[in-house]
Amino acid sequence: MFCPDARMRRLGLAAAAAAMAVAVAGTAAAQSMVVRSTGPSASKYPTGTKLKASDKVTLVAGDRVVLIQGGKTRTLSGPGSYSAGGTVQASQTTGSTVARMLASGPQGRARGGFTRGDPGGPPPADIHAPNLWLVDYRESGTFCVADPATLMLWRPHMESDELLKIEQGDRNETVAFVSGANYRKWPTATMPVQYGVDYRLSGAGLTAPVSIRFAPLDAMPEGADGAAAMLVAKGCTPQLDRLVDAMAGSETAGG
């Protein structure tokens, strides 16, 4: 026999479960992560630290902590005490900045070089590759590879012809950058991408050789938060810095 009270109880339980799911999702969404930490308190808030919305971030003079949450960054500077769940404002360019940084790669070649500083000197250090999956050969460290078959090298200018030498073990290969191009494909046929081994890069305007190694991606990240978490987990610090710099540049409000 149908019992209205039993039906109402079931509906009530379902509604409670749905409300709890929403609350849990909201709590997860409110969680932020430290993506950069400098200053005296850096060891207290190391990169990769997860913070709940109710957590407090207490900084002293000289501290600077960058949090990522919901596809936006928030920069906190000491001294001061801040709520980790504080409102994050972002400029209208934030969405396009994130989309560009997470894009699979450039289509064709860039048509613009750097313009600041001495035209005959090296490019400014704050000019970075336009997305995460380009190898900026000036950056040493571990590099997360989205697709070895389409891996591209990038340089910050295109005013001259340059040769980049790549060495790994007893093998070496030279990549030619021609005037007017920022990009060159990684020489996969003669220098296959291997994980966990060091590659030595020299020439092409480098003042000293650079050492890089590759790490595989299990899957392409979804959104800036997912990309940051993956880069932290893989130890791909140069790409994380590139993402944070790009996003912080479109930040409109801090602490």
C-alpha cells in the first residue's frame, strides 16, 4: 500500500543528499592553492599548499604569496593576515589569457618580436613563450610535454638567424632558427623525446648552456587550476611560473 509519509521521507533524504553534494562541491570549489611563495614565510606556505576558504594566511614584511582559485590568481603581500577565501577579481582579459596559455600550440609562426631595450642586445627576461607547451630554451628544469610529436621550440625574438645545439648522451642535433621566425619544431626524428634524461641546449643567444628534462602528461589539464596542480605535481616549475606570470598580469585586485 502506498504511504505518502514514506514518499515524503524519501524525497526529504534525496533533497538533503543533494544539498550536501552542493555544499561539498562548493567547499571544493572554494579551495585555493599556493602557486608562488617568496619571502621569510615561504617555507610556511610552499608552492602546492592547499588552503580552505576558512584558512588564514599570515605574512610578515617581505612575503609575497600568489594563490590560484577558480581560474584566477590573487597576490598577497606582507605584512598582514588574509582570508584564503577572499574574493578574487580579474580583468576582462583573464579568460583569454588562460585560454591562450593552455592552447595546444601556435598555428603558423609569430610575426612580432620584442621591441623593448637595446635592439642589438638580448631580449628582455620578462618576455615569455605565449603558451605552456612551447619549450622556451632559456628556461632550465623539468618541462611537461603535452604531445611529443608536435613539441615546439620557441625564442623571444626573430631578428636574426641562429643555431641551437641540442645534446643528449652521445647524440647531438642542431636546430636552425631563421630570421622572421620564433618557432622551430623539436627534432623528434633525430633526437626523440625521452623522459627523465637531461638535454643540454647551447647557442642561439644563450650566455651559458641550459639543461632541461621532459615529463609526460597523463592527460591535458582542464582549466588554469588543473594545469597549476598538474605542473606542481610533475615539478614543471618553469611552466608554472609562466602561467602565474601571465595570470597575475591580468589580476585587478589583490589581498
